[in-house]
Amino acid sequence: MPNVPMNISKVLAEQSANTQLTENAKLDPDAISKLNYEVMYKMLEGEVEKLIIENTGNPLIDDFKKRIVNKFSYLIQKLSS
């Protein structure tokens, strides 16, 4: 199951590379750049999640996970309440 996010990202990347925009779609360069950054961020997020899941028990990865959770714990609490 850990490979699911990466498979989805790969399929979406391949589909978007092969899809032509309709003639009515007019995206300015800033909108395209923003979309590219959002896709890259989600792919990076998937890779980090995959790394953490696959390397549980590794002291470096466990420390990394702990720092991430500590840094975002306040936000996580606010979102889940």
C-alpha cells in the first residue's frame, strides 16, 4: 500500500503530459507555474511519506519523523478538533 501515492502521482503526471489543453483554456504563466509547484510539492510529500514508512526503525528516519510531528503538532491538533 505505501506505493499507492507514487503510482497515483506517476499516472497523473503521465496523463497530464499527454493531455492537450482545449482551445478555450487560457492559463497565464503564473497559474501554470503555481500548478507545477503544487504538483511537485505533492510528489515530494509522497516520497517523504514513502521514505518514512519504508524505513521505520531507522534512527535517522525516526528522528526526522519526530521533528516533523513536533513542528506540526499544533496545526494537526487544530485541524482534527
